[in-house]
Amino acid sequence: MDPLEPTDDLLESLYVVNKVAKQFADEATAAYERGDLTESNVRSARKDALYRTKTDVLSRVVAHDPSRVSGEYHAINGDVWLFLSVDGWKFHQPAYAIGAELTDAIDISNSRSNPLDAPYARDSTVERSDRTLEESLSRLADAGVNANDHLARPTVTSEHDRIVDVRWSFLP
């Protein structure tokens, strides 16, 4: 894993990726509920890739300089999540996502066995960037993290057994 310096540009792109992943989760559910299985599958595949991209970037940021990352464990809906802060940017991760070695390198204010009770509610109205997903993913790709590499597979099957490409065509 190549470490990544947590520049404001990188963290802003990561923020956008995280926000869009949350939107894709909601859109996948809505598409499923209205019976559009193709759209649901596409949104879900891309959501998963964006969350994997987020984990990859955060892991590389911690590997670069763990002293710039702090965290605390939160109990959210019965699960333990790691709430990371990097130079004022905040991200939730499953507690196990970045691995024990990197987690151990971070200054964490509480123990996993004693997480803060912090109910998490997504607020998609809060915006901290007007950057597009395309611009954000392109900047991350320039830094060495390509979201297409994090797709479980490059295609999904439509409800009519057609193959639908879910890769972002603008990425190399």
C-alpha cells in the first residue's frame, strides 16, 4: 500500500465520494422498492466501490502519518464504528475496516469495548464541497486510487439478463 498525504484536496475528494456513496445507498433502496432492479444493482455496485475506495484512501492516509488522524469508537445501531478525524474532515468506518495495525497507530480517545453512544443519522443536505463525483474520482485516480479497481466486478446483470457496465467511463 502506497501512503497518501492527507492534503485538503484529497480529503475534499474523499468527502464527496463518501457523500455520494450514501446517496447511492438511498437511491439503490428506492430503485429496488419501485421495482427497478437494474438501477438498484448499478447503484449498489457503485456504492460498494465508493466505500471500498474510501477505506483504501483512509488506510493510505493513516499509513502516511497516523499522527494526523484521531478517532473514537461509536456505537451505531448495535455496531461499533470508528469515527476518524483527519485535519478537520470526519469519516465513519466500520471498526475493523482499516485493520488492527493501522487502527493501533491512531490516537483513539476511547476503547472499542466502551464506544460512545452516538446515534448516526445521515444528513444529505449538509454540503462542504461543490465538487462533482467525476472531479473527485479523477483527482483520487491521479493520486493512485482508482474507484473502478474497487468494483466487485465491472458489470451487473439487468432484470432482463443484459450485462450493464458499472465502471466510471471517465476513469483510466
